[in-house]
Amino acid sequence: MNALVVYCHPVEGSFCSAMRDAAVSGLSTAGHTVDVIDLAAENFNPVMSTSEWTLYSEGSGQIPVGLERDVSLVKAAAIIVFVYPTWWGGLPAQLKGWLERVMLPGTAFVFNENNKVRPGLSDIRRIHIASTFGSPWLYVRFVNDNGRRILARAFRLNTSLRTKVSTSSLYAMDTATDESRKSFLLSLEKKMENL
């Protein structure tokens, strides 16, 4: 199966990069073909241009220049794993902008003969969301986890009804011990082996 890891963190060597590596290792061990989109390393621009907005509004399915690889990898994936830190209760700007620029008409969704929106990513069978939080679980529950909401609900609506969503969350990252971080990475890798 094709698996895609969409990774977003500006600093290579961060704990999130260790999470990315654990995800790739687990998916590879399970026998999946793994591709990685590293938004920071690829210097992904999260801002949708006027010309991209025009194409999006036309609904032609035309892919803007520079997004062809990302669209191709998303369309080929049966498993998508998102790895990112939760900042200000949501997705980092590059990841949010990636969703806005890559989830196009003809990619994320299509229109049927009655001009009704239908999922365009029905080959995706699993979505896994792996994130860190500076705050403890109770605080995150109180303010909401908007990043997970976007990925587990809005993004998932573009897939099949059979698509399963799972998560790995490390809360209170700022006070986590080395032992708890190592345990989290092992748990994430094992989850990837079972996708």
C-alpha cells in the first residue's frame, strides 16, 4: 500500500522530526511504500495566490504549477499520516496552507452529474494524526483541538465512509520526560506497523 507522511515543523532535529522518523519506520516495517512531504524542508509557501484562487473557483481541476507532486502523492495514497506540533490550538500555518492549496476540486472532491460535491480521495483507507501539545490534556479539551478537528472531520469527508481515523497525541510536551517521549515514539511506531 502507498503511505504518505505529511510532516510540518520548521526545525530538523525537533521531537516532531523524531515522530516523522518513527512513523516512516513503522510504515516501512509493515511493508508500505512510504513518501514524505516535508513542508519546511521544501520551503512550502502556504499562501494561495490570486491565480490559484481563480483556478480553484473555476473548479476545472487544473493543478497549479508547483503542486503537481503533492497532488499526485495524495491521490496515490491509501494511508495518510499527518505529523505536526499543535500551536495556538490548531495546525501550523504551512500545514493549513498546504490543505488550502492542495485539496482542490478534482483532487479532494468532485462534482457528480447533479453538481453535488462527492469525495475525491476514496482510495484513502486510513488517516493518522500525530501531534504534540505544550498544554496538558485537560486544557486542550477545554479549548478544543482544532487541528485534529480539521483533519479528522473536514479532511476525512473527502475520503471513503470506510476510512478510519486514529491519533497519537503527546500532551504537556514542555514538561515531558525523556522516558515518556521515548515511550511515545515507540507507541507511534507500533501503531504505524498495524495500519
